[in-house]
Amino acid sequence: MEFYPLHVFLTIASERSFSRAAEKLRRTQPAVSLALQRLEADLGEKLIDRSGKEIQLTDVGRAVLDYARRFENLQGELENSLAELRDNSAGRLSIGANESTSLYLLQHIERYRRLYPKVKVQVRRSLSSKIPSELIDGNLELGVVSYDPRDERLIAQVIFTDSLAFVVSPAHRLAGAGSVSIKDLGRETFIAHNVLSPYREAVLREFQKHQVELNMDIEMPTIETIRKLVQANLGVAFLPRMCVEPEIAQGNLYCVKVHELSIERKVHLLRPAKRVLSYAANGFLAAIRG
């Protein structure tokens, strides 16, 4: 059933006149009568008693009138909802990120929320390796990862360039050193992140290249736990610079340059290449371009 005949019927019932309804709808009176006839044919019921001088609704007509009013209200709500989505006054945005890449989103989310305070933003924690497939499957709208998946089904945009920082406790023997050689690290205990990543592989390659033993005697599931263990002087670690910036500034950790290791960490925002994005997601992309 189309909504227009219901709208015509509602107008006829409200105006109590075919001619006034036609004038209000900017249609001819025969067109209005035809729309009503189509509705009655679809329902298999008469809605208006035409025997008298004035328009009278049948019992079925009164029941249909109630639903016609509800449909019109729902249509108004739908139009308002779409208008709010278009200008980002409503809606929801889902972004996939892991523990560390969530930090790179903070400045962008702050800006986005200032621009569109009514949009609900949900950052879903996910393994970095699974985010591309979740985007392709439609479970996420946007994703943030620290590598380029090089998948033609996705568009990757660099939103931040960071570096890996070699950090030690203030009580560590290297805390006062501005820089060291990788060969000085052979007897250190490294606290490693037990999540596979291109950056972990890059560190392993450099140690193998310089024939230096890498003692990863402790592995932890989160950057937070690694950071705390390093602060307690139970080992040293390579961590994303942004994740330890506050601790370095406060003197709770020391960053020491390793001559042979200078690894950039590029953070990419991913989105589907062909799927149409929501207004909220497009607004977020515009906020990032800023």
C-alpha cells in the first residue's frame, strides 16, 4: 500500500470536502477522488459514505483515519530523523581500534565532538589484525591500525606519524644516557607486547642483523602493564612514543635513543572502498581533514 492515497484520505477527512482537499493538495478533484477509490479498492472496504450532503466516514473509515494519522506522524519523524543525520545532529559512529591506536584517536574525537556533540561515538576495542576483515564484513564503519593492510577493498589514510621509543626506569643504569648502541642492549631484559605487529618484527630484525641477543623474558598483553613493569625497573621496552609521552614528561620513564633503531610508526585510518559511509562517518573524515 502506498502512503499517498492514505494522505489524500486523511486530507479529505480533515477538510470534510473533496474540493477543499483538492485545493489543499494542489490536485484536481477527479485526481483526489481517484486516489480515494484506489485506497478503498486496496482495502476492499468503503471509507466514506457518499449518500448524504456532507462527508461521513464509515466505521472502517474511522479506523483507517486513526492509522493514517499515525503513518503521517511516523513520516514526519522519519523526515526529521533523516535531516538530523544529514547535519550530524544525530546518529552513531563505530570505530575499531586496539589499545595503543585508541590514543591517536583522542584529538580527532575531541574535535569531532565539538563539531557534532549529538552523535554517539563508540570505539570498539579489537585486535589490530582483525580490524580490516571487520570493516569488510560491515561490522565497523572505520578502523584505526598501525599498518597499511594493502587491501583494494579498503582505503587507508595516514592520520598520525609516531615512533617507537626505547624506555627505561629512572633507576636503570641507562637512564642518564642520551643515546646507546644496540650492542649495549644484549644483557637487558625486555618486556615485550605479546601481540604480533610489524613493529615487533622490525625490532627483531634489527637485533638479528646486528647479532645482538634479544632477551624477551617477560611478555605482557597490554601496554599499560608493560609501562608499569618498566617503571618498576623490572625490564626495558620499546613502546609507541605517544603511549609513554606523559611518563617521560613527568620523569617516571626515560627515553634513550638507540643509534641503529629509528622506526616510524604510521597510524592509518581505514574505511571501506566501495561501501557508502554514514553521515556520521563522513563527518568524522571531514573533521580529520580539518
